[in-house]
Amino acid sequence: MTGDKPKSAYEDDGAASDREAAPVNFIKHIIDKDIQTGKYDGHVTTRFPPEPNGYLHIGHAKSICLNFGLAEHYGGICHLRFDDTNPLRENTEYVESIIEDVRWLGFDWKDNLYYASDYFDRLYTYAVQLIRKKKAYVDSLSTDEIREFRGTLNEPGKKSPYRDRPVEENLALFEKMAAGAFEEGTCVLRAKIDMAAPNIVMRDPTLYRIRKKSHHRTGERWCVYPMYDFAHCLSDSIEKITHSLCTLEFVNNRELYDWILDALEVYHPQQIEFARLNLSYTVLSKRRLIQLVEEGYVNGWGDPRMPTLSGLRRRGYTPGAIRKFCDVIGVARRDSMVDISLLEHCQREELNVSAPRVMAVLNPLRVVIENYPDGEGEMLEAVNNPEDASMGTRNVPFSRVIYIEKEDFMEEPPKKFFRLAPDREVRLRYAYFIRCRGVIKDEHGEVVELRCTYDPETRGGNTPPDGRKVKATLHWVSERHALSAPVRLYDHLFRVENPQAANDFRGHINPASLTEAASAKLEPALKDARPGMHYQFERLGYFYTDPKESTDDHPVFNRVVTLRDTWAKIRKKQNAGG
RNA sequence: UGAGGGUUGGUCUAGAGGCAAGACGACGGGUUCUGGCCCCGUUAACCCAGGUUCGAAUCCUGGACCCUCAGCCA
């Protein structure tokens, strides 16, 4: 078969890449076919085209990974292009954050950084060409009239009385629009297509509108600005994009994308649509994200609870985990809701092999080891990462008084609770077996201290000569040596799986999305923590020294994600069962 | 009720006329100085009805349901 040869050649290319082979998807099938038929001379050029009017979120990451990933896979290039055609909403703060975020994700557009606003002169010329071809006209209807004339989903629209203005008049009018002779809203340039088109996008869509507003890049140069439908396809064409990927809500616009390029007889990329990402327990629409920020439900776009790339970064999510996530969710055309646990899984998978382990007690309970000599202490060796021996070991100080986690002791342990309880013995990680001999309570009956004894023969946490086993190993911190630091515990921003479906999504914000462990006690090795470092707090989760609030001397920890917690699941089931 | 897009286990994704596959989750077990990691196993899906075919998730016909569009937003 003749078709086999080129195909296997591409497979070889893919295998040569040191990045994990991304799964096949329908877009790759299309591109493979285009390469076989020589549609674009075998080239693949994509682009990521954000509008600089908000911060990038994990949904954008899907598009970024797709566009840059495809270009890389096929040996092509991916442009970064700002779709900045609306000076009302766009500014350089957003441009800068977007550049930072795409870079952080790990992608490189080389020198292919573009702005739709760079093309304003050419776009204007294209518009003039369209007028000359009798395919565009200046309409002097008001906004309301245009809406009325458009018709409805079921009824055709009506032609504007200005629709058949002669070419010369349109030319003169458009020129005056551009020169600032008209006020905003008094006229627009429209494509002359078909007011009865079943696809409403084709009912003489607006191409240019008047905006007497300074643009973040072109300043006062223009007072007419192209609409998305006009600017986008032509920007793609100018940049010789081969495959123009966008989300499903633009399917209806593809007809217009094709119409404009055909009318102007210019290079014609193909638009391919895919389903946007929806993630459970959060929101990903720009409108809702802005609301969260502006109404103060979160602390800005970069709040660690936000699904923005800046928020995820601040929280401690890593670019590798996000890329992996974008790989495993795949790309298709059906609406879907990805479970956020998949994102969390990808993050754990990466940090499991890379994050040094350390002991920290978030909710301390004092434990006095009665048979351990007062005032003495010793260093015990702990491994830094059982997944990676090359990360070495460290020494952890032990002494008579230590802290353990409050939740690791229960006076009346239920079934399947393996941790400390009166008269029960457990292991202190890397230290000793201890047995609980007494419980001290305050006036409210709350347990405030445990009295325990230790077995010297279990030093290092090893099984004693008599072969005695324990069912649990607890993390701990020596009181005398403990460091203190604020630890912020982040959880899902919303209590419901699909807050977007709610009447008012704000009513479902998780009140416990941020809690602080104010009296956390940390092992002294954490004195080396600097802003922007990852750790696993053993038995608790992965933590990150907040890059903004930490200083070299005073780290602030963010919980990125908990460890999988089998006991929490058992307890939940027990509680549910009564 | 116009046009367009869509429907495969709980979730996401493969499948292109020939054994419905993988990941996540859930459940059970093994291992373990993290109730983590790892390992093993179980569970569980082609929207419906017809048709074509030796054979249909896949092709055809009809239907149901979901999503998008009536910005001078993108």
C-alpha cells in the first residue's frame, strides 16, 4: 500500500521526541491527512491567540498545550498572538501576565510574538478591498435597529436601507469613520452577505465599529477597530497559520471565517474546533472569574484557590503536572466535565518523585515521654525521599517532649483506627515505638497532653528483638527544636461539582476553601526552606513555600494537594453509616 | 419551533466494518517505618428504534436528549 510509507515516517518522528507521546486525537488525524495530501506543503503552523482582557486559566492551558504540542509534534511552529481588537477591555497588565504564564508552562514561541493590532493597517486595506468588491458597506442604522433588522432564530432578517450604497459612497464613509468624523454607534462597516441566512452569523455581520478609545499598543492612531470575525481569520492568513484551533462556540463562525478569506482571495488556513475544558468544583468562565476577583471572594487573579495559571502557580502546582494533565484529558468535540481529582493525581505523581519529605505537625498535641531523660536529646536519621535514594538523608532531633497530630490520637478509637489510643503502641517515624500511658485533659474535658513511654530497643523505628509489630507510624516534631510557620490549607473553591450550573454560583463557595494551621510545628530541617520550594509533609500532603509571602527567614506554606487518604475515606463511610 | 455541533463504564479519552481499549475514580487484596508510593485483582459503557452486512460503536434511515448562535464581545 502506498499510503503506509509516509505515515510510518511520521510515527518515527514522534518516537524520536523525548517528550511522552501524546495520545492521538481527531485533530492529529486531520493533520496527518493534510500532510499526506500536501495541503499545506507538509507545514504545520498553529497559534495561541488570547485576548489580553483577563488572566489565563487551566482551560487556556489545554489550548496552549494543544497548539504548542501539535507544532512540536509535527516539527512546525506555534505563534503567540494577542487578539487585541477591543481597546475597551484590553491592557498591558494582561499582556504581561499572559506572556509570563505561557512561558511558565514551558512553551517557547521563539520570535513569533504577534498582535492583531500590528495588522490594523493591512486589515483596513482588506476592508477597503471588500468594499470595492461590493462585499461590504457602511451601515448607518443604530445598534437597536441593527438588532431588530437581524431577525430571530426562526425568522429571516431585513435588509438595511443603507445596504446598497454605491461603492464610492461606502469608501468615503469608511474613510470618514476612520478619520473620526462620526461618533461611536452612528455607523459600522458590515459584510454584505445574506440577511436571510439560516446561520445568524452570516446576516451581514459587523466588520468594523467606531471606538474613540486609546489602544494599549496603537494609542490614538485608530478610532475604528475590526471585529473578531474580521481580524482573526485575516491574522491567521497573514501569519500563514495552517490549522487554526479554537473552541466549539466558534463553530458557527467558521462559515464567516471561510467567507471572508474566500472573498478576499487570500491564503486560507482551516479552522478546527474542539471542546473547551470544564473542571469540577471550580469555574472557568472569564465572567465568573472576574466576578470572584471584583467582588472580593478571592484575593485577586493569583489567589491560590483560583484555577488561573497564576493562582495554580502561587498554590504550588507545577508546569509539568499541568502539561501532563492536558495530555491525559485528551481533545475531542463533546462537552465534558473533567474531575478535578485527575489534576490532583497528576500533581501528586510528579511531586511524589521530586519533593523531599519532611515532618510537620499541623495540629499539635503535646506528648511527654516519661522514661526519656529530661534535658537530653539525640539525632535520628531520616531519608529525604524513599522514591529517590540520591536525595540522601538528614538528621532529625528527638527529645522528651514532642508533638504529634491531634487527629492521630483517639481516646475511644473506632474500628479500623490504627493510631494512638490509651495503652496502645505506635511507631514514631524514624524514632521509637511509644505507648500511651496517660491522658491529661483541661477543664473542658479536651485532651491537652499525652503521657507515653518509649522502648529504647526500637531506636530508628526498627522492629524490636521480640518482633513486636505496630499498626501505625506517626509523624512528630520535637518541641524544643520545633520551628513555627503559618501553613495554609487550600481546598476546592466550591462545594458543588458544577457551580456553573447554579443560579448563583457564588452561593456555593466553599467556606473552608482556605483554612490556616496557625500553630503548626515543623522539623528544624525546614529552616532551609526558601520561597518557591516543594516538600512533602509526611502523611499530610504536598506543600509549597508561598513565593510571595515567604521570606528566607519566615516561610509561609501552601498546601498544594493532600496525599491520598484512605483513613479519611473509611471515617467518612463510618460517619455516613451512623 | 431556523442553523450548526454533540451522545462509548461514575469521569475523561481511544476505536475509522472483524476480540469494545487506556487513564482517573470506586471496591478488594498484597507490600510497606508515610492508611503515601508501588503491585495484583474486581467493578463498570457503545442514547433509542429500525435497516444494510456473514459481521455495525463504526455505514444508512428515523427518533430522543444535550450544547452553541439573535454583541458595534472574543
